[in-house]
Amino acid sequence: MDKVRDIVGLYMSPPQNALVFAVDEKSQIQALDRTAPILPMMPGTPARATHDYVRHGTTTLFAALDILTGSVIARNYRRHRSAEFLRFLKEVEAATPKDLDLHLVLDNYATHKTPAVKAWLLKHPRVVLHFTPTSASWRGLVERWFAELTRRKLQHSTHRSVIELERDIVTWTQNWNKDPKPFVWTKIADQILETLAGYCQRINDSRH
């Protein structure tokens, strides 16, 4: 309950002299190439494409969404470990004004809580992590951005290498940041807690 109120408070009433970011990772993004070229649209005939792909490897995209502006700090890494998460924290810290506190909303994934991460946070007190409750699907403003990336770019593209895929993601992110669109949070904490209570009650009733 306290975590819900804490995070919703950050989303709906960000503290002064601070930036709030929704942070997450989109792992296992595949570089896919179709087994045959897409046939262009012709008069009376829609564009056609095969449903078979050749896989050329994967990348993980770490992203931090500024909840006020909608701008995104994003980095691609080939692996998905605590080392990459810490590297991304350093990137976010370096890319933001030093006179502002940073509040990062993220999930309880184990790589976010390792001794190396905790040691770095002690040396950078302006960076504060706020962990969402377990299985909190309501948390993710940055998930909305991942959905936009997937819908508007990835699902319509082909890539013959991971390098090509990562280059495409970087270009799309740069274009997004030229005219970013914030995702507005609307649900107050009480509404979320009521929904969670109803879900828990249904689960409990189903066991009897």
C-alpha cells in the first residue's frame, strides 16, 4: 500500500527540484529478417509479406522515461545483467542536471538490488530508487513507450543484424525526443488499491 501511494504521488505530483523517470528494460528484442522480400502494394492488391523470419540475434533496451516531458534516455546492451543496469544508471545520472534529484520508478527485478548497485547509490545520493509492488502491471509509463516503439517501428521493420536493429532503435528514439509526448497518469492511489483489493478477493473466493 505504501509503495502504491509513493509511486502514484511521484507520477501525479512530482517533487520540486527533481526529475522523475519510469525505468525498465525490454529484453530479447530480436533482429528479424523475412525469408523473402516484402511484395509492394499494387493497384487492387495490398502489400504482401512472408510470415517466416531469419533470426540474427537479440539486444536489450534499457529506457528511462521523463514523466513530465515524455523524453527518453535509452541505451542498447547485448546482455541483461546487473552490470548493464548499473551502466545505465550511470548514463542517466550523467545525462541529467547535477542540481536536480533523480527519482527512478522501477520493478523489483533482482539486478536492480545487487551490492554493486547499492554501493553506487550511496556515492550518488541524488539518485533515489522507488520499487513497485510485485506484479504491479499498473506501474509502467515507460511500458507505454515500449509499446509505441514496437507498434510504430519494430513490428514493421526487418533487420539483418543486431547492429542494424540497434541503429534503428537509436534513430527512432532520437526522432521521438525531437517532439516527445508525455503519457499522462490518471488513476489515484485509492482507485488502484480498490482494484487490487477486488482482484485479491476474487482469487480468494476461487479457492473456496
